[in-house]
Amino acid sequence: MEDLLISRPGHMVMKRTLLLLIFLMWVPISVMERPGNASFSSSRPHVVNLGALFTLDSVIGRSARPAMVAAVNDVNSDSTVLPATKVNLVLRDTNCSGFLGTVEALQLMEQDVFAAIGPQSSGIAHTISHVANELHVPLLSFGATDPTLAALQYPYFVRTTQSDYFQMNAIADLVEYYGWREVIAIYVDDNYGRGGISGLGDALARKRAKISYKAPFPPGASKSAINDLLVEVNLMESRVYVVHVNPDSGLTIFSIAKSLGMMSSGYVWIATDWLPSLLDSSAAADPNTMNLLQGVIALRHHTPDNDLQKSFMSRLTSLKDKDSASFNSYALYAYDSVWLAARALDVYLKEGGKISFSNDPKLHDSSGSTLHLSSLRIFDGGQQFLQTILRMNFTGVSGQIQFGPDKNLVHPAYDVLNIGGSGSRRIGYWSNHSHLSIDSPEILYTRPPNSSTINQKLYSVIWPGETTAIPRGWVFPNNGKPLRIAVPNRVSYKEFVAKDNGPPGARGYCIDVFEAAINLLPYPVPHTYMLYGDGKRNPVYNNLVDAVSVDKFDAAVGDITIVTNRTKIVDFTQPYMESGLVVVAPVKELKSSPWSFLKPFTAPMWCVTGILFLFVGAVVWVLEHRINHEFRGPPSQQLMTILWLVCFNSLTY
């Protein structure tokens, strides 16, 4: 009993001491793990949050969402990537709104995400890139293709799809390949549309072509507004249209164009990657939709066939949801974006990086504010993690995932499609390596780069109107002005050109030649003659040429002499009339004579020539008669030999 009584107090003391130590250790640990604390650190966390920010109910969003969910499941089930760490996907819907997209981005950043997949909209990407810059959270966008997002202003924006810079270069190569010089750009007036068309203008300028007219329309434009826009561009000269719009509203343009008769022979329609993305999102082609698109040329992201892609595509049935019938190329880029973030995070953690966040001293809530800005925290290792992302190199379902010095994916390439019948057919490829070709880019990468014009090749195209003849690409505009033709108002030599009181306003030989040339053209050329000069004295032709060079007149027709200083400022046609200096001489009747061959030389000249013959013969005889038996014999024989030799040699040489 004594032992028991003695031992109980000691046991109680030890128990209380142990509880006190556990409590003292638990308190700082619990304080460190509070979500609102200024710092949280773990070298290998059990769960990490990966954000996703895009419009769920859209052509791209309906394809990207199941692909991203599948990618997260694949990452979590792969023991070689992020072992003992689970990736939690946090989805936010931007609803195609810049304002709502910004709000959703701020709410997403409150979840302490180490990276965000998206957004798909270039306009929203411009806005939330500033948020990413402040919080050091990389944005991996699989859908924002605006070339201006590659600026140094957005260091944390990483594009995991192809930039429109390369797509616009592909369109410029198509324009050059078919010999067109002007196009009309129809585009949505937002960051996506303006950025792409600006790149198209630069690309065409390098090919000595241009955008003759820009036809923008606001996002969400009504059918009547688009109808008015197409009526306006249909009155213009160019018949080559480049359509750069969003896939959710792009078909409206072709529907209205069809009703206006703009899908017939002579028209050219080139659509960017939005159109193949829309068509690929449908399990079966809609006959009514395909009827609107006959003859259209479109570009689609080129994704090389590999085992990973085949395995992914074979799982489409299980990945489909009630809203997605099929998948486009953006689904492949979204899938690879998740894997890029996971692989980069795995490397980042293996190199000693930590997932830690700290409060931003520049973000604080004002009194009465309910925005909770203080809940936004900076990713401490964001800069190091960004550099890890940019040096990643692996093969995904969309091809090689590797970034160049400009932060764009290497090996940009597109399929060139011709839509016809109930589907589309590939007429070639475009790559930054060798431009237009009928060989796949994977084959071309094994050869030296060759982008010369002579090596550009595509298969034949069935154009609108079911014709294989390449459209001219332009017509005389219905609202165009006739050519202004200057005509010298002469007072002399009116047979060349002169004023006419009739409807043409001018007459003469030069006018007849010009009208004959106009009539040979296969199309009409409206023109009007404008007299140059007061009719009292002949006009100064140098001033007339200067007026053409400064665009006061479009051309001039008359007896205008081609001289050097004039050819420096204007172009001349081939001369069709000679009126230079001539020599007038009397014509005498000539009588033929058998001695006509003597007329080239005078009599004294012939005498001197004969004396020279005899002198040369004497010299030859003196030198040869002693040793050459041909110069011996009777004097008459020697004389004949000398004359024969001298005359023969003189006439020959």
C-alpha cells in the first residue's frame, strides 16, 4: 500500500508534465497551419491546388473541361510524377466577360494555386495577367492566341498553344502563293481580333501585299449589323476575305454571306483556326452548316500523330459529357497544359523548391471594404517555378512541348483545309520550317529549312461556286471611281490627239490606240478623259507627267515622248509610234557597170596598191630565187610566179 501511495503522486506528475509538453508543441504547430497566417511552407505537400479559368459553356470550354479533368486524374494515378502529392483542380467560369473573368480570377487566387490553366480569351488574359504578375502565379493559357500577349509586359503568361503570329504568316503565304495582293479582314473588335489582324498586316507587308480594308464588328453583334458590314465590303474591289472571329458566332457571317450571294464563283474566303475547332467539336457534320462553307479555306492546328494522342483519343467515349459531342485541338493543348504544370512542379520540388505563400504588403482592405484583398497572397517560389516551366521538354498528346527564346512553342504548324461536300480535305501543311508544303512537318524537320517560293506547293482547291480555277481576287468596285485619263489639249498636230465635242471628249490616233487596248481586256475599265491645257497653246508635257506622278490623274494618253527624267517618276507603255529626227535626201537613178567593183577606191589609190604589189614581189624574188627552184627558169615564168604569189597572198590576207 505504501508503494502504491508513493507511486501515484509521481505518476500523476509525470502525466501532467507530458500533457503540458504536448500542449506546448501543438500550439505553435496549429498556429503555423492556420490558413490566415502570413506564411505556410512544405517541401512536399500532400495536396496542391491547380487553378483553371475559362468559359465552360463555349466551343473551346466544352472540349477543354473533360480533357483537363482526365489529365488531373492521369497525373494523380501516375506514381512517377508528384509522388505522395495530389493535384486538386479548382475550376472557375469566366462567362465570356472581362469583368466577371477578373472577379473569378481574384477568387481563384484566394485558393493559393501554384499555377492557373487559362484563360481561353485573349481579352481576359490581358487583364488577369496583371494579377498573375503581382502574385507570381504562372498562367498556362491553351486558348489565348493574341500575339501581343508575348510582350515582356506579361512575364507570367505562358502560351501552351500556337500564337496567331504564325497563323497570320501562314495566311500571308497563301495570299502570295495564289498571286493576290489585297485582302479584306473581317474580325471581332476585341484584343483577340485586333491583335491577330495587326499581325496579318505585318505579314502581308513582308509579301508586298496589304489589307485593303478592315471590317471589324463588336462582340455579340446583331445579324443586322453583320449584314450591313458584309453589304459594305461587297461593294469594294477585293474579293479575298480573311475571317478572324470567335467560334461561337462565326457561322453567322457565312450564313449572311450566303444569303447575299457572296459564296459564289469569284469569291475567296479564308478562315482562321476557329472554324476547324467548331467543326471538330461536332460528332457528325451538319448538312446545313456544310452548305454554308463550300469552298472555304481554313487553317487548323497541326498535331502530329503519336501513341499518346491515339491512346487519349481512344478514351473519348468515357471523357465525353452531355455537352461535348467531340473534341478539337484545344482539348489536346488543355490536356498537355495540366501535364506541363504537374511535371514542372515535380522538378521544382525535387530541386528544393517549396510551395509557400506570403501576404502582399501592397494589398490591404480599406475600412468598410468587403473585397478581402488581404486574402490574396504571393507565391514565394513563383519566379523559380516559372523558369522551370519554360525549360520543360516532353512529348504530349499535341506534340512536342518545348518553349523557344520568345516563350512560344517550338515547331508551329498548321493543316491547310479545303471545305467541300460533307467535310473537309487537307490540301497541304504550313510550318515555320518550310512554309507551304504537301509533305508533313515531321518529314520536313529532317531536312534543311527551305522556304523559297519555288518550293511552295499545295494540292488543288475547289473554290466557292464549285470551280477549280484560281479566282482573280478582285473586281471593279460598284462604288468605285472611273480612271482619270489626262489628254493634252493641243493646238497643233491634232491628228495625234485633240479635243472632241462628242461624248468621249477626245479623239485622235493616240486615243484610238488606247481604246483598242482597253477593248482587249476581259473586263470593263471605266474611264473618263480630262483635257490638260487651255487650248490656246500646247501644254508643257513635263508638267503633265508631274501631275500624273502626284496622283492628280491616274494616267495620261497622248504623244508623250519617253525621256530619262520622266521614266524616274512614272511608268510608260511600250512605244507604239516613232517620231524622231530623220534625214531627207534626193533620190538619184543609179546605172550599173561591170567596173563597179573599182568604185570603193580612187584611181591614185589603185595605182599605189599596184606599185606595192610589184615591190613586194621583187623583195620575194630576191630572197627566194637562189634557194627555191620555183623562182628559176625563163624571165617570163619568174614574172608570172611572182605576180601569182603576190596577188593571191594580198587578196587572201
